[in-house]
Amino acid sequence: MAEKDVANLTAQEAEAELARLSAIIAEANTAYHTEDAPDLSDADYDALKRRNAAIERRFPDLKRDDSPSEQVGASVAEGFQKVAHSQRMMSLGNAFSEDDVTEFARSVRKFLGLEETSALAFTAEPKIDGLSLALRYEGGVLVQAATRGDGAVGENVTANARTIDDIPDRISGAPDILEVRGEVYMSHEDFAALNLRQAELGAKTFANPRNAAAGSLRQLDSAITRGRPLRFFAYGWGTLSSPLADTQFDALKRLHDLGFSTNPLTALCQDIDAMLEHYQHIEQRRATLGYDIDGVVYKVDDLDLQRRLGYRSTTPRWAIAHKFPAELAWTRLENIEIQVGRTGALSPVARLKPVTVGGVVVSNATLHNEDYIAGRDANGAEIRGGKDIRIGDWVQIYRAGDVIPKVADVDLEERPASAKPYDFPTACPECGSDAPREAGDAVRRCSGGLICPAQAVEKLKHFVSRAAFDIEGLGAKQVEQFYRDGWIAQPADIFTLRERYGTGLQQLKNREGWGEKSANNLFDAIEEKREIPMARLIFALGIRHVGESGANLLAGHYGTWADFRDAMAQAEPKNDAWQHLVGIDGVGDVMAHSLATAFRPGAERDAIDRLVAHLDVQPAVRRGTIDSPVAGKTVVFTGTLERMTRAEAKARAESLGAKVAGSVSAKTDILVAGPGAGSKAAKAAELGIETLDEDGWLALIDTA
Ligand code: IVH
């Protein structure tokens, strides 16, 4: 049957046509996805989607629950398979000034014990503003592509990566196992064309090329990815069966020779002057590159030195990102609103007359806290020359990279006569509870705890967020809806949703945005997360000062939920459980206080216990179980080390699971004594502690 013009369809015909289109498109998606062999051309596929969107525009009431136009953009229902990275994907530390870069080079030298005058070369290359991707080749064949995810576990996007022209399916002359890492991005030109096309289809448009690249790569339907012109620059590698080269520069050249795009603005710099010069060179070209970059990455060139420098918890010691300066713009401050966060902090947010700052439209910006608005810093000293910020002011907006924009300055000449100093609230605007400011704290906090709806909702949003429970289909928006309607008040309620509402599915189905399929998907996604790694659970609880790395430390230290919970419940300042807790490298008094408070008998602990009763918490690998001869041992270094600096020795020992202490005690397992060792060596001898010289220590750990 010839297709009838959308304008001539009756409602009945439109309904049937929407059903037909939805079925054909779904079929095309499956054919493409599972067989990698589309039965429709990209153009035909687009035409179907366009027709579907046009009918929906004419008959909005007939839009189906499973409408194909809802499937463009962010990732869809079931999600991707997870992939554990064989080596963590790290992020980079930042430098914002030439001084920071000098300091970086100095710290590298110091760590390695290199003289100021000895040679130390760095590569310098653009920092691409896209998203990172790891490509695994086995025997020269692309077998897997994974996004960064949380660094340890990413998403399997192999089918999508295969659609990217810059990514070869096969390579020859490479190590048998080669994991290439790099950045996926979209050019300015392709971004503009994509947004135009999206608008025509009545689909969502993207805020910037990076979001467009991420949205396009994270498509369950690789037919969609194929229609999006993504590109890829290789900048590094992960697991290798044999080394690519001896230096970063040569390794990149090798990747280039294997068929990968590497950035042509990569340079080898012999000293800091050359690095800074290349930074300026790149910055001058920034506007004409045709893709977004947000800085320059410097890397130690010598790969053996890179290996010795190693990593801090999330960043390498051998590389740094030198960020471009922030972008500025002026606009009117229309209002100041107070947002209440999950820990009760009252955060002032500037509502602005929308303004474009470096290509992005900004209508909200942070005002930090009460003092910042008043023109003071935390110590009461003047900032901005003491100028306060008032509603109605003409303000300067500052935006650096993907950091939240802030109000940086105010122009007093433009201040309206009616503008009054801002009165910061002393009560929570959401629940009315007192919002006192504790000594030494820059922010006011709502004292309402769980009775404060804002805190409760924010805690729930944090609970379901990506690095926490990451429940597919249960995002910030859904959490707000469920909270508002009284379906979920605290995390435990999520796990009884099906029990309470699953049989009366009708209720969920009747709500805006929910169909039978999406409701069932949600219940299944929740089921899946009953089994949860311990570190994620600890992070998800949203305890103040306990971030992702803190949660990892705690899980790695206590191993099981039961041990952790008991220890926290017992911890009171200075008792044994407390001393044990603050004895963990990376846990201080502040974090310990927060933990002890959360696990004191009371509503918060009850809520945690109620939640855990629904879960199957996966024990963590105890730190001491790293497979090395020094794992779990306490080591002390003394005297002069000749083959490495103290910092290097300490970092290496810690990476092998040892704890490095500053003084010898009965708890010490090994003393490493170099020439000139004094009282520590004597004490160790007295206590009968194993003592090694530097060579003996290296021999011991080199077997690791
Ligand atoms: S090197 C061990 N080089 O920046 C860390 N990263 O902020 C290796 N990025 O996650 C990263 N361009 O996605 C490196 N030339 C470049 C880069 C680059 C962009 C991204 C990368 C990384 C993020 C860190």
C-alpha cells in the first residue's frame, strides 16, 4: 500500500500507522543489533522515523508508550553489558597555570630523585573533549570496545565502535593482545548537522559535541550510532602482550603506523619552556581545529619512568592536564534560590538571564555560600574587594571546562538603586527546620535530617546515581515522582516497590511516562541490583565525607558488610574501633566522625539496616589479599635509599598491599635499612624484626 500523506490521515489510520512504524523500526533495530546486517538503508530508516515523528506531532494523544522517537538520545531500557577493565581507566590531575606545570615537573623529578639539571622529556598533545574508549585487539582483530564507566567497569559498546571509521576492525603487525585507549569525539560541523537533523525529526538536540558523542556512542541500537559521524584519536594503551616502544612518543607513532588516528599536534618537549610554548601553539589553533579541546596533556616520555612513577588513587603521577583558562561573560542576576543538598547544606544558586559562555548557554551558576555572597572568604577576609552580590546585579560568569559555572564578579556601576544586600536564610526553605552554621563550617545546614523532604530526595537521587546503585530506568526524575507520590521515602522502599505496586501494575501504567514494559523493566532492574558490591553500597549511603574512594578503602579494609557495620557501630572517639578506623590510610577524624554518627542507634542506622535486609552485599577483596609477598605487612624505611626515592619506595610498597609506617614498633614486619640507618635499625634488632637492605627489599618485591 502506498504511504498516505500524514496530513490526510484520519485518527484511526494514524493509530494503525504508528503501530506499524513502531513494529518495523523495532525489527530493523534488532536486525541491525544482533546480526550486524541491517535490512534497511540508513536513509530508509531515517525516513520511517521522520514519518513517525510527523504523525506524532499531528496526533500527540496517539503517541505510543514504545514510541521510536523516545528511543533516540540517551541510552534505552535494558542497558549494555558490563565490562571489567583489565587495567583501571584513570583520570588526570589538572594544572591551571604555568606555575602548576613547573610544580608538576618538579614533583616528577623529586619522586624519581632526578637532579634539576638532568634531562627529562615530556610529550604534549591536545586534551580532546570527548569520552574515552578502550579497544581490545586479539590477534589483530577488534574483539571489544568499552567505555570508561567508573574506571573499573565500563559498558560494552563493541557494535557501536565498529561503526566508527577511525577505528580499524583489523590491524597487522601489532602485539597479539593490544588494548588501545583514546577519545571518541564529534567535529563541530558534524555536531551542527546532527542537531539540525534531530530537530527535523522532532527528537532531542544536544547541548554540545561532547554530549552528542556520548549520546551517540551509548546507543543500544548501533544503526543509530552508524548514522552519527563519530571520530577517534588514540592517546594511550592498557593491557599489552608486548611493549609498543620505549617512549610515549614512539608508542604513539607505532599506533599511528598500525592505522589509528593520533593527534597531529603531539610534540616531544625537552624542557618546561618547550612544553609551555607548545601549549600556546595549541591554544592559538584551538578555534580552527574543528573539534573541542579543553587543554593540553603532558606525559613523561620515558615509559620506564612512567612505570616507576605509577598512580595515585585515581590519577597517574606521570601525566597532567594543563587546562585552558576559563571563559567569561556578563549577565543579569535575576534571583537567588537556595537548594538543599543530601547532607542538608543550603547552597545558593544564581538564576541568570541566559547568556552564552564559551559556546554553552548558562542560566544557573553557583554562589558557593553565605560568605561568598557577602564578599568574604572563610577567614573573614575580603574577596572581590569586599563587593557583595545582590539580586538585580550585573554579574560576571566564569566557566572552566565541565565544572559548574560560578558568579565571579559584580559591576557596581550597573547596580540598580533598589538592590538590597541578600539576606541568607537561617531556616531550611524546604522544611522550616533551623539551619545553623557550625564553627569552622562555611555552609549552613538544615537540621531536619530525614524529616526534610529535600534531604530525603537528594539522598535517594544519590542512592540511585551512576557510581552508586545505578538502577536502569530509575533516575533523578523518577525518584522525584515516586517520592512526591509517597511510593518511596527511603532507599529500602525501592526494593519493595514490586511487592507493593507490581500486582497493581495498572497504577504505574496509568502514570505519565510509564507503560507495562517500562514498569516491568524497572522492577527487573531493581531485582538485579539486590546483589551489590560492598563499596558501592557504602558510597550509596551518602554519608558525609565518604566519597567513592573512601568507600573503596572501607570496603577493602573491612571486607564484609557485617564486620564493617559492627566496627562502625562500636566506633566512638578514641576507643579501639575508632583507632582502628583512623588507622586506615586515607581515613581521618572527620570521616570517622561522620561514620560513627551515621551508625549510632537512631533513625539513620535503622534506615540502613532496613535497606541491607533486602540486599545481598558482595564482600570486597580485602586489601591484604593482594597477591604479593608484602601484602598486609607493615614496612618501615630508614637510612639512605640509593636506587629510588623514599616517595617511590613508599608508593611501590603500598601498591603491593603493604602499609608504610614512619617508626618502628612491635607491629612492624619489615625494616628496610639503607646506609646511615640509626636508632630505627637498633630498635628493630632489639624487637627481632626482619631487616633488609635496599637490594634485599627489591629482590623480595620483584618476585611480585
Ligand atoms: S591520557 C592515565 N591523553 O581526559 C590517564 N587523556 O581527564 C590517561 N583525554 O579520561 C589519560 N585527551 O578521556 C589522555 N590526549 C589525551 C586525552 C585524554 C582527552 C581524556 C581522557 C581521560 C580524561 C582525563
